Amino acid sequence: MTRHGPATKAGSSAAPRATAHSGAPRAAAHGRLRARTAASAALLVVASTLVACGSGSSTSAGRNASCPSGVPGVTSNSIKIGLVLPDTGGPVAEAFRPARGAVDARIAKQNAAGGVNGRQIDVTWQDDEGDAGVFTHAVQTLVQTDQVFGLIAQTVNLTDQSASWLQQAGVPVTGLPTSPIWSNYSNVFHLGSLFNKGGAVDTYGRYVKAQGGTRALIVIDPSAPTSANLADQMAPSLRSQGITVVGQTSYSENSSNPAKVATQLRQEGADTLVGAVQADAFIDIYAAARAANVNLKVALSSSDYGPAQIKQRGKEMAGMSMTMAFQSYTSNSPAIKAYQDAMTTYSPETESPFDDLAIVSYAAADEMIKGLELAGACPTRQSFITNLRKVTSYDAGGLLAPTNLSKPHDPVSCFNFLKVSASGDSFATVPGNSPSGFWCGEPVPASAAGS
């Protein structure tokens, strides 16, 4: 993989990698970033009218050679894609650490299978250092100097300024939605965004009701704007299923007292704790409530947790639930098995392959590949954008709940809910209500949202 940018300096945390099309193994989101969102069931089959050289896809180098020249990043046998992510920059870079290996794995898997329409995918990448200004410079370098066809942006630094510039340049972008900006530009594609303000869905309420919850206290983090946005979705979702929301309380990690929330739960007669706070903060509150013998039927965190949290704090988490917008590694589904095989084969050095940012990064690369396939044998940026935007049930090969790319402002309606065992040493997916295994719901009518 070609490497550019600040991290090529001495002391960089990541060394240059081989080009992605070599096929060789490579050496938040949201809760923490809670844009850990995505959106999952069988391989996507879409009937689209392919442009330029006509319908259908050809693996013939001769046919590719007959395509018009001058399309950025496209040759007869390769297509160049840019990747931007925080490789350096403190805690944000650490949260995104698994992203690069996951992107590498999906691209390498595709190249090993022949690439897309006879072209190998070549990825060149830039470090945005966790800074919006650096991100803008990195994007401009990739587009203007490196002449990439499109971008995979695994970052928290997409701004209206950079998104507008990319739209004017006609550059297709896929990635993890970390703000409402991701839904506002026709060339920018996400996997389902929790930042959309298109209304609430009743999915959270359906789950809590099924678990026996009747009275809920919602906890938010006032330091995170996304937390209040999540609470605004959860409250009407709960009410739509007859669950009383007894209140909403603020909690800041390292400065608030979890015992006070436990006291409030008892005073309000709440049997349900719903958290839109940092992952560890929710565990602190839940543990305090259990220590105070608060009888909780449901403790639902909007953050998702992996094997590391179970190993470190499993006993404190026993019985709690969490949301996840993609298949859990505990599901043993064909999609998870295919993902695990790709990560083991092409990115064995990735320490946390089942970290949510690894999975959604893999899915962002898959979405880029889907767009390239739909762009046809003679791809253009516009054919990519036009045809991918027509997809109404994108699921990254079953990793995600199906999402309608033609309606980027729609709220996410399908989730997995995972529950930690009573012994606190494992967790499992709670079977959902849809054929894909996810819990799916319906929009909450505006008239009922504030009731």
C-alpha cells in the first residue's frame, strides 16, 4: 500500500505497507465515538444500468483498454483509491487503530479474487493526525496529486468545508458516519447514521419491552453532543412501547458519582437503565446500581463492548445489554466467518479484529468495492455515485443490517442486541424479529414522539 503524509517521518507508528493489490498479508463510531454505526442479510444483488461501456462487467484487459482515458485513478488494469484515517493524534488514533488492517483485508480479498471488472485496487493512504485541517490537506493531496478515483474516510474530521470540496470535485466517499455531515452530500456514502435527525424508531422500545422493562431512566453525557441526540431517539422509542421514561440525568466520566444515579433509579422506581454515555461510565453506573440492590430488569447501553471489556470487567457487566449495528462475532454467521477468514489471511497483525471499528472499516471498504462494481467496466466517478445511490438494501455481505443508500437521512432502524451472561464471562446475541436476525422497528409517529 502506497504511503504518504506525516507518518512517514522517523518514529512513525506505522511503517509503509505493500500495495494493496499484491494480495500479501498486511503487517470512536459510537459509544466512545458512537458513530459505530452501520447498517445487514445476504449478498447484495442490485439490477442497475451500467454506464460508459454498456451493461455487464468484463474481466477482459482488452475491453478495459478500450475505455475512454482521463478518468482519475483508472488504468486498463488498476484503479486507485485513497484512504484517510488518524494514524497519529492521541486517543482518536488509538480508537481507530484496527481500521487500516480491516480496510487492507477487504481490498486484498477482492484483489485475490481478480479485483473489480479486471482491475486490481491500489490503495494509497494519508494520516489526518486526528485534525480537521490536516484531513482537508490530506484529501486534497490524494485527489489532486495522487489522482485517486475515490476515498475511504475513516475519520472524525469530515467537515462541511471538506465535504463540499469533495462534492464539487465529484469524488465518491465511503466511510464511518461521525457527524450529521455524512448524510448531507450526494457523493458521500455511509452505512447507516445514528446522527440523522429523521425521527425515532421503536426498535429500542421493542427490545426493552421484550426484556420486561416498564420504567426507564436515561443517562446522557453532557460533554458529548451525540449523547443528547441518541437520548432524543431513545426516549420516544421507549414511550412508543408503553414504557414510562421517568427522567433523564447527566453523567460525566471521572467527575460524576455513579452512586447518585443508583439512588435516583431507586427513588424513581425505575426498573430500566438506558445509557447514552461512555462505555466504561455505563458499567460504573450499572455496577453501582447492582451494589445498591436496585432491581433492574433491563440495563441497555448504546455503546458496544468486545472481548477485552468482558475479560476486564465481565463480572460487573453480568446481565447488561448493549446495542450493535452489525453482526456479533458470537453469531457464527456465514458473514462473520467470511470476515474472520479475511482478517486472518490478509491482516493477521490486527490485534482486535472484532473491535467495532475494525468491522465497520471492513464494511466501508466493501461499500467502496460495491460502488466500483456498479460503476461498470468503464467506471466514472459519476457512474459510481449514481448507481450506488440506487441501492436500497446494502448489507456488506450480511455483516450489517440492510440499509437504504437511496435515503441517507433515514434513521437507523435495525440493531443487534447483545446480553452479557449471568456469570459475566461471555455475551450472546438476543435473537431478533427479522429474517436477518436483527431487531428491526418502525418509525415513531411525530405525534407520539413527545408523549
